Amino acid sequence: MQEYGDFVTEADRMMIGTLREFVKEQILPCRQQLDTDEERVHVHRVLNGLAALGVHKRGLPESLGGIRCGAVSLVVGYEEIARGDCGIALTTSVPAWVFGAALRSRNERVLEELCRPFCGDTFVEACLAMTEPEGGCNIESADYRGKAIHTRAQLEGDEWVINGAKQFPSGASVSEVYLVACTTDPELAEEGIALIYVPARTPGLSFSKPEDKMGMRFTDVNASVYLDDVRVPKDYRASMQRGKDSESFRNLLTWGRLSSAAFCTGVAQAVLDIALDFTGRRYYGGKQVRQHSLQANMLADMMIGVESARFYYLTVASMFDNRQVYGHHYSDEQLARATGAKLYAAEVALKVCNMAMELTGSYGYMRDYHIEKYLRDVKIIQLWEGGVQLGRIDVARSRYPMVPYV
């Protein structure tokens, strides 16, 4: 566990050891089944196994039985789970992500009525619905200032009435609670952003069939979400305070990107371990493959990438844990740091997967060696939450003014 340096506490090291053993015993043996598990039998078994360890409570309110932990502790846990399967790591991360907006707004009704079941004995899935069919990742762009959101929320008496559609959100159709990014009026820009919680089975809430995807096939269920005159209590908006939901929306982006960096690093580490094992067992020219300078240099490049990606996201996470010095998570600077960590870790993970496939040859292309699944799974992480190009714009914006699109 020395790879985490002094960023982690002794309690974190104990958690890492527990998760590492769980991944070894419960996830790695069924990795291929997770990829074909349309009924999600293995997925639920793994998620409930993690729940038995208390993983599902991390980041949720202590008053409900949750476990308070800092950014470093959270993302280190995500990396460890992602070494086994990054789709599982993503799914475990979503509840704390979704209820973060209610927690920072001290919305006691949402926490008591909707969040409490997530602190029970079994794993419950949640969904954050942001992206829309009309504009894709424009919603995640700071340039649009909320104007790209087409899903409308209108206050009628003591209820919000929501109409619109969302595309590709994680956990769509299988979650118990949906946090929906809406606008009360696009002309209000950021001040019109409304984050509203919608319980599953609310009348007017429906879904398309799940998407048929390249990776994370059943560990993360993606579908379109349709909201037709969906009515929820007024108090199910994360905050009625002016501008608060806009801050929380940017918080969601920042946390999502930081978590993504940890997912990617976990994938890269797992694939590196496979390559090291393979090149240590195969021989040519009278010695191990990894004893030859060509392959040793490739492995060294992979090691450098993994370690630098890890220290990048750990450094950003430590800044998250020190807001007095580094500011709020929703600031341009913190968004840029988290985005940079995500972009870099995703590129490292894809590079490591490609190099591992070169080192293992045709074996790496086969399902038995897992590399191909890690490669398929990790690609979407590079694409979600704004993708590669929008992410770089967010990084640039933190250092100098950018001319807005709208």
C-alpha cells in the first residue's frame, strides 16, 4: 500500500486492505460474468457484498448511519474497487454523489425521506440525470451557464412539475432516486438551474430500453429518462436559496471528474499488474520477457504513467480536503484541477491497456486475460462529463478568460 504515500491514514490503509481482499476474492473471479450478466445477478451480489463492508455508506450523512470521510479516503476506495471493475466502482460512488447537493444545502426532508434507505444493509442505486438529447455535453459547459438545459421545472403550488428528457445517465431505470438537472427559466442562466430529486415510480417518469454498449455493459445501466408532467414536492429541490443549485451543479461536475480519475487509475493499475505477471511467466532468448530492455522500457513507461496519475488525483483530492486554502469545490480552479486529473488518468489508462495488449500479443485480445474488458470499460470514462475537448477548455478557463459561446 506504499503506492498511496502519506496521503492516506492508518484507517484508510485498513480500508484499502479490506477492499483489496474483496476484489481478489469476489470481483476478479467473476469479471467475465459481469460482462454478460443481463439479469445483474452477479452485479447485485458484488454490490451487496460491498454493502456488507459498509462501502455504500461512505460519504452519506452520519445522522442517518452514513460514514463521514474526506475526498482522499473516498477516491482511494474508488481506485481499489476499480482495479476489479470500474463499472462497479462507478455504481458504488453515485449515491454519495447524488445526495451531496442535499447534504450541502441541509435539505433535511430529502435526506430523511429519500437518503435514509441508502444507509441500510443492502446496496441501493441512485441516478444523476444531466445530459440531454438536444445538446449532449453542452449542459456540462460553463460557457452555457445553464442555458443549455431543456428540461423545465415549473412550480405549481407546493409541487414542482417537470417535463423533459435525459440521455445516458448511469443507473437509469434501475435506481430508486433520480437527481434531475432542470431549469426554471433558461433566461435566468445559472440562477435558473434547479436540482430536483425524483423518486422511482413517480407518475410520469419512464425510461427507454437500456443502451447496448461497448463496455460497462451491465455493471452500469444507461437509458434515456423521460419526464412527462412529473410532480414532486417543492422541498425535493436541493435548495431554494438563490444560486445554490448552480454551485451544487458545478460541485457535481468537479466531484464526478475527480472520481473518474480514480476509476481510470484503478484500471491502469490492474492492467499493469496483468502485464507484469504475463511478462514474468513468458520467456524468449533464455530469459523472462520483462528482462529484455525493450519490454522493460514499455513496462517502465506504464509504471510511470500509473504512479503519476495516482499522485495527480491524490494531490487534487487533498486540496478538496483543505477548502480554507484552495477554495470551494465549485470554483473554476478546483474544477480545472479535477478535470486535469481525469483527462490525464484516462489517457494513461488507455495507453496502459494498449501497451499491455502489445506485450501480451493475441492473448491480450482474448477475454480470458481481462485486458480487453478493461479497455472497453475505461473508454467511456474519457468521454463522459464533457469529454476530452470540453474538459481542456475548462482547464484553460481557470488561467485566463475565455470568450463564451453564448
